[in-house]
Amino acid sequence: CLAGTDAQARHALLLAKSLRDFGGSLSASPVMALVPVGGVIAAEIEAGLQACVATIVPYALPAALEAVPLAERAAGAAQAEVAARQVARLLVWLDSDSLLLREPRGLQIAPQAQIGCRPVDLRLIGSPWEEEPNAFWQAIYVGCGVDRQRVFPVRTTIEREIIRAYFNAGCLVARPEARLLRRWESAILTLAARDEFRELSGREGLFFHQAVLAGTLMATLRREEIAELPPTVNYPLHLHGRVAKERRPGSLSDLDTCRYESVFDHDDW
């Protein structure tokens, strides 16, 4: 995970601790916290990460991506993929505001799968399946080289809307040798320089990196090589009140991992 800001570093420490405490047979898995080259994290957090046997890995954000919102997700993921080649069969790339709550069997993927992901929680800029793709998504497909025959539907996790494949970039399970996360970063670098993406604003600008992830995966992989991770993974604790009652977990112990964003900032968590 990323640990580039004070908040991310604190979250990364909690994530590492949760793996060590609740990870079961996977609790000793290597952990990498990525910090920008020249960046500094608080001494007590660094000491905590070291106590959890978490490696602090420096990463560099390409200058061309500095103005692209959330592009550090892709840059960090790409460099984590390089670092993981010699130490892991699978790389689990998580946003730092994640917790592991039990042995994360849901993060395992079938042998034929090259990557595992969760659909987005909310549609937002997603492309409704029953409508033609808008100009933004058409440009994503053309820019990434997506054959329209490879586009497939997924359901958003909250409202269960059917949209064209569009995944949460904060929870990915990748085989390092497939180089998919490096392809993602490379595609953002290429597309961000094009006129049709240079002036993006609003949600399209904010989630451009995530749309490029979907385009990269569909351009590179067959449908069976993209595993949809189960709903026990990346459960949106911050959106718990919007999950249909029949689909809510009965306990945190029923989940592999969760995302919490700012949930602990509220009095009613």
C-alpha cells in the first residue's frame, strides 16, 4: 500500500498490524509500504512498521503524472509489482485505509486468472450497460485498444446497477509476472498526454486513472483471466448504511477485508 502522507502511513501501520493479527496462515506474508523518494514518515510509525516486519519501499511518481489525480495509485502499484517479482506469487495492492479481518481467502484467484478485482461501489462515471458508451468511455476504449467484443458487464456493489466493467483501483490481486500494473501506469502516461484527456474535470478527471485500469485490463486479458473477487473483500464500511440489509455482513468477522475511509472520524461509527 501507499504510505506517502501522514494519514496513509498511519493507515498502512494499522493494515500491517491487522494482517499480522488476523491473517491466519497468511499472517506472515511480506508487507510493503511505499513512500515517495525523499519522503519522510513519522518516527513512531516507521518503528511500528519495522516491528510488523513491513518493508518501507521508496517509489517515484513520474513527472508527467504529477498533475493527474490519484495517479500515484498506479505508479505505486507498478513499482510494487517490480519489487514483488522475487518474493510473492501474488501481489495484493490495497488502498491504505483497508483492514484485514480474518484469513483473506477471498484474495486468492483461480489459476487461469491474471488479476482479481472488485467492481466499483457506486456507478458515478461508470457506463450503464443498456446505454451506448459516452464520449469519455469511447475515448478510453480507443486509447487503450479495447476490442468492443471484450467489454463485459459487472454490478456495482451498493446499488447493484449493471455497468460496463469498471473496477475499484484500491483492491487488486495481480500476478507480478503478468506486468498488468506496469501496463496500467504506462497507459495513464500515454493517455494523459492526449488532448481528449488533458482538460478533464470533475468526476471524470478524478476517476480517470480508474477508467484506464478497466481499459487496460480488457485490452490485455480475456474475460476468464479477470477474476471478480467476492463481496467479503474490500467491503465498504463507510457505505454500510447504504448496503441492502439482506446483503450486509452480520459481523466484521464475516469479512476478509474492509475499506473504512473516514468512518472513524464520525461519532456514530
